[in-house]
Amino acid sequence: MDRNSVATAMCASVACAMLASSQVVAAAGQSLDCAKAAGTIDEIVCRDPQLTALDRKLVDVYAAASKAATSEQSNRLAAEQQHWLEDVKRCTGAPNRAACATERYTQRIADLQAQFKLVASRGPYRFVCNGNAGDVLVAQYFETDPPAGRFMHAGRTVTAFVQRSGSGTRYGGPNISYWEHQGEASVVWFGRSMKCAAR
């Protein structure tokens, strides 16, 4: 499928919101008008070959995610992508705009690859938390760049990204802190602290 076909397929799967961003449209086969990009996220992408490549990769990964998504997931996927587009636009005000945009792009690509299992993974692994057999956390680790984990607990699923750790494995995200060492995990889940052990 060529990039124009990908763009059409995205629109058909209620992801037209994604195409509202000119840099994503560009990656789908049209040219960015870099002469008119001053002060926008497009300018950052136009000036950085690495970001241009990431932009193209995001469209390919998004297309693969759209293909893998169920009809129920498609609406959420489009909404999440629109939220990401608004988030990456804020990089125009960052001290290092290219670094900000690069982080947003790489994490979004990794998140999509993990959510829709587009890359190899380890797990899932089950942990019993706070000594309660009914209080289970499930972790799955994905070979993304940066490495990502998907964590499921109490009806919620979140993606977190690997962080530096002197020992064990540590992941972090907006609503989760996860540190696992030798089958025991210290977790902060939406503000709740838990001690979990491999089942």
C-alpha cells in the first residue's frame, strides 16, 4: 500500500484527526511547505532529518496500529493521536525544541508498537500485590526504542518507559512507577503504593 492509500485508509478508520497535522500529511506522501512552517511544529520537523524520518515512521506505525485495531479500539486510537498532536505542538515553546519533539515522537511510536503488539515482547508476567490473591498486576515488556512496558491493573492499562536503575528494572509514566528486582516489584499505581510478588 502506498502512502496516499495509507492516508485514505486512516481517514476511513475515523483517524482523520491525525491528518489535520500537516507534518503527518506530509509523511503520508505530500510535501511539507517548509516556507510556511515558521513558528510551528512543522518547522522543527523540516529542519531536522532525524525528525523527518521519525515522522515518516510514525505514519507507518500508526497505519499498522489502525489495521490491528478493533472497531472499538479505532475510536480511542484516533482520540489518542489527536491528543498526541496537541502535545507535540507544545514543543515549539521548549528550550530545546528538537529534543522535545524527538522524545514525543519516539515515545508515541513505542507506545503504539506496544499497545498493538507490533514488536517482540517478553511476558506477560503476573504479580500478586499486597498479599491479596485477587489484587493482580500484569506486566509485559516490549522491544521498542525506547523500551516500553505495558502494565494492567484494576481495569486500567498504561504504557511506561524504561528508566535508569542501579539494579533491577525500572519503568515510569504519568500514572505509574514500577521497579522490579528478582521477582518483587515496588509499584505506585495512580497514587496507590503496592508491593507485588511474581506469581
